Amino acid sequence: MSVPANNDEPLVRIAEDDFAKAVSLRAILAASLPSIVNNAAQPIAAALQLGLLGHSDSAAQRVAVFSAVGAAVTFVANISNFVIVVTMSRVGHALGAKRWAALGRTVWTVLVCALVIGLLSALVLWLGRRPLLSALSLSRPPLDELAESYLPVALLRLPPLLLLRASSAVLVGYQRVKAASLLNLALACADTAAFYLLLHSSLVLAGGGLVAVGAAVAATCAIAAAAAVTAVLLLPPDAAVRVLPRRCCRRAAAAPEAEGALPADAPAAPSESSLLSLARDSLNVLVRSVLLSGSVLALMVAVAPLGAATVGAHAVVLQLWMVTSYVVDGFADVGTMVGSRLLGAGEERHMRRLTATLLLLGLATGGVAACLMAALHDPLVAAFTRDSETRAMLHTPLWTLLCALQPVNALVFVYDGLIYAVRAFGFLRNALLLGVCCTFAPALALAKSLSPSSLLAIWAAKAALNCWRCGSALLLIHVRHWPHWGGGRAQASAQADGPSREWLARHRHGAAPRAAAAAAAAGGAAIIWRPLPRSLWRVRAARPRGGRPRRWRGRRVGRRFAELFAESIGRRFAVLFV
């Protein structure tokens, strides 16, 4: 039985006020600050660790081994980024739509997948250590012994690192950004302290200092991963605590009154938790992560034969590049978690304000970072290394390129967060595939063909790829989606009554209706949230009196696949990317 309209109006106004406050500048800045800490803690710690290595004994050899092995491990961790991206987007949509069953299944799946992928990746890298070290130019003296001893302890950190990233993504999707930021900040501080104590301790041998540091960092990462999983199990979303009972309750009256839910006669949308949808999104992001991380690894492979000093200069530029990018990525996380929640709740009209605010903040941050890097050139170079040859390489136009690309990098990362919110994972795959094949690969090949090959030419290829990413993302957001984020009063009143069929067809994954909750309130079945330590949140359907438990099923897989395939083919002819 539907609720009368006069009783629904106060709830609708309250929901609209909440969404309007969520996209205000004050709310965005408040949510961005812990997200920036969450994303920037590890890159800043890595930059400090690189500086400590650069001022230690045998600095050139240690920096070369640390950077090369770290590039390989980071490559594997970054290609598993699909676990993080898909998790944040799907958790945000399910949270905005109050689809607790889909939320519980998604969280359980990504945690298990992250741990399994980490274990398998570490095993594969260990079995292929010989060709890996040879490709990184670490198989010849004097770097071979140090690299062979450091690689195993570096691989020990990979499984807990992926589990920590997946758990942090779940917490961010829960809107528990402060908890995730505190965990990552504590880990960054512990890692940096381990670097300082072990590298400058007289009890550790000069050749084994890097190995001891790697073992300590792996141990701290495992502790942080265990704490993050515990937080995921014990800190359910605020909406779940408010709307659903935390303890199992079998009375239908305990079910939510579908606060902000769609009416029962609203058109149903395809199930977001289907295996086909999850696999497709994960595959698209996996391809994107492989291409993006492969571009960073290709830079290291191209730089490695140029000598230890060139590798050190490349590591400094890469750290500064990544530090500013991850700072701006805090705005991208806000775009993902707030934007996906807006789209999941059907509040498209607030997306324009959110998009414009985030882009302005990102552009301003990139401009400030560029000015600071240009003004603090000499102190930054002196802080990272004391090698004279490496310093000479950093006093070239390479630094000018690094400063000039900061605004572009900022826009790229903000756009990525917005693309995750609209769940255009196919677009990311196609755009980056074209960028790598048509821009990055030819430019890198041209840089390697120069005699002598220069670090500036190699980094120019990476700069061209980021410019391509910025332009393609601008095309998607401002040409394809911006016209649909109108925000007129007619659209607002239509969305208050429920989304139209055209809206659901345009956002087959972004609608996330709450028809199941409305049906539960009308038919006597209750969706129950039960957070348990042993098994993650079992979602049950309470048995109505005199009947069997009701279950809500999506469309059949075959029919759904045919519709998705036909729609995808049609859109490929309509626009450049899907």
C-alpha cells in the first residue's frame, strides 16, 4: 500500500535538503580534507622514504633498487585498482538507494578478491624474479645482490596492501572517510619511522638496511590491513544503523518505512549486483589499470639503462608527480562517493553543482602546486638527494615540464572521480587504450630513438598521455552527461514521484531504485541487516505471516546480456566512446 502524498512531502523535502547540503562548498571541503589525508599519506611517506634513502650510505644503489623494485610492486598493486574503483562506486550507489543486500555482497566479494589477488600476484612475481630483475637492469653488479635480497620482503607487503586498499575503499563508500584516513596516516607514519630508525641505526649492516626496512614495512602493512578489515566489519554505514535494526529482528514492523524510497509502482531497474555487471565493470577497470600502470612501468624500463643517477632523478620526479596527484585525488574521492550516492538516489540535478565545484577546487590546487614547485625548486632537489649528478639532471627543463603539468594532472584526477560516479568504466577503458596506443607509445618510442636518450623526452610522452586523458574526460562529462543534469523544477517534481523510464534507460547502472524496500513495507517482508564478525552481514527476508519469504530477482541473465549488448552496439555508433 502506497503512502499518501501529504505524508511523503516532508520526507522528500528533508532528503532534498540533505542532498543540497552535501554538494555545498563547505560540505565538499569538509569531506575532501580527510579524503586528501587518506590518499596523500602514502605518497608523502614514500617521498620522505626516498629522501632518507638518498641521504644514507650507498645512496645511489639503494635508491635504484628501491625505485625499480617498488615500480614493479606498485604496477601489480595498481592493476588491481579495479577492486577499489568498482567498490567505491557500487557501495555508493547501493548506499544511496538503501540496497543493503547488494551492499553486503559487494563488500564480501571485494575483500576476498583483494586477498586472493595479492597472494597470487606475489607468488607470480617471485617465480618470475629472474626475468623481472633482468628487465629492470638489476641483474648486474653492484645491484644484483641487493635487489635479490630486497625483492622477497617487498613482495610480502603486496597481499596486505591490496586488502588494506580494498577495506579503505569500502570505508570511503560508507562515508567513513575519517576512519580510512586515520588508518592510512598511521601506516605512513609507522613506515617512515621504520625507515629512519633502521637506516640510521648502527645495529643494521649497510648491505642489509634496506632488507630490514622492507620487512618492517611489510609487518606494519599487515597490522594496518587487519585493523581496516575490523573497521569494515564493526562500522556499518550510518544510514544502515539509522534505518535498519542492528540486531536481527523478525517482525515486519521493524522494517524501514522506506525513507526516501521510490514508490512501489516505480519502474524496476536491472539488478546492480548481478555477476555479469560486476564482471564487466571489473574487466573494464582492470584493462584501464593495466594500461595506466604499464605506462609508469614503461617509463622505468626506458630510464633504467641510462644509469643510476638518471634513475634517481626519475624517481624524484615521479614522487612529486604522484604526491600532487594523490592530493587532488581527495576531491576525486568526494566526486565518487557523493556523486554515486546522488545518482543512486535519483538526484541528478545536484550533479552540476558538485561537478563545477570539484573542478574549480582541483584546478586551483594544481595551480598552487605548480607555483610552489617552481618557487621551491632548489630546496626540494636538495631534500631528495645529495648526489651532484642527479641534482644536475633536475636543473634542466624537466622541472619546468613537471610544474606545467600540475593543473592538467589535477583535472585528470577530478574527472576520474566523476567518471567513477557515473560508472562509465567502458569509456575509461577505450579512452586510455586509444591514448596509450596513439599518443604514449609513439612518443616513448621516439624518445628512446634519440641519441642520446634524454629523461625530458621520456617524460614528455607521459605528459602527452595525461593531456589526452584530460581532453577525453572533458568530452564525456561536459558533452554527454552535463545536458542531462539540468535541475529544473519540473525535473525535480518528476524525480520526487519516481524516476521515469527514460531516466532508467539512460542510467541502467546509476538508478539503483529502492522498489524492494517499498515492496517490503507494503507486503510485510523486511530486509534485515545483521553485522556478524564471522560472516559479513547476512541479509535475510523476514517471513510474513502465513507465507513464504519473498525474494526479489532481476531479469534473466540471457535477456539482460542481449539488452546490454544491443544498447552498447547502438551507443558505439552514436558517440566515440561507450
